[in-house]
Amino acid sequence: MVYGVEDKPPEQVRGRPFVKGRSGNPGGRRFGSRNKATMAALELLTDEAEALTRKAVEVALAGDPTAMRLCLERILPRDRAVKFALPPIKSAADIARAMEAVTAALADGQITPAEGQAIAKVITTFVQAIEASEFDRRLQLIETDQTPLPPEKLAGWPHANLTT
């Protein structure tokens, strides 16, 4: 320190205290961890859950549309079990019959359009799995049957003299 001149204390870094691309906690917050406000609210509501539920039902029964919607959303299932005849799917060739069954069930009113769409997605995924399995099976057959061709069969091929 020079006489009469004071050194300035280092200024606090504002804005970006860490090097770009690296935070103070590179691992980040633990998965599933909750903040303190959420934990406090859960603690307060834990003992009151039954009373709050009872009050919501009473308000809904009194005719409040928001409370009615809240209660019905909790009571009614989002999805329902669907029963109709779906032919077995053993290969990609069977998809047309399966989709025909879904379309017929939709036309008869056995399933809703949303349910038909969900079932069609399941069928498509199933067929993709079958195709991938079939591709893998064929690839393994080709790989096990990799015997080198005799020279007389290779005569005339442009790269017959190359060895692997």
C-alpha cells in the first residue's frame, strides 16, 4: 500500500461467476429432488388432505363447475379396456387384416377414434419389431453362410484378384 492510497477490495463478480459451460454444480440437481417451497407445502397439506378432499366434493355437489371437473377427472379413468376381435399379427403381411379390424371396430362404434389411433400405433410398433427381428434373423443367416467362392466362380468379376 502506498501512503495515502488505499487498495480497492476486489469487486464481486456479477452475472457469470463461473466459466462458460461449467456451473458450480456440474452434476446438477439430483433427479426427483424438490425445492423447499414444495416440501413445505406438502408438509402442511399432508394432515389436511382428507378435509380438503371432502370440501372439494361438497363444493362440487353444490354445483361449482370447476370443483365438479376436478372431482370427475380424479374419478373417471383416462383410458378404458377395449375388447374387439384383432387377428394375430405374425408378419408385416398381417398388418392389413389387423388395420381392417380396427377400422371395422371404429365404424361399429366399439372404439373411439382416439382409441383406434392408439391401437394402430401399437400395431405399427409391433410390426416394426417383427421386421427388425426378421432382418436380424436374415442377417445372421447370411453371416453364417459366408464361405468364400471358388476361383472359377470369381472369374470375370472386376475385383476377383482381391483378397479379404
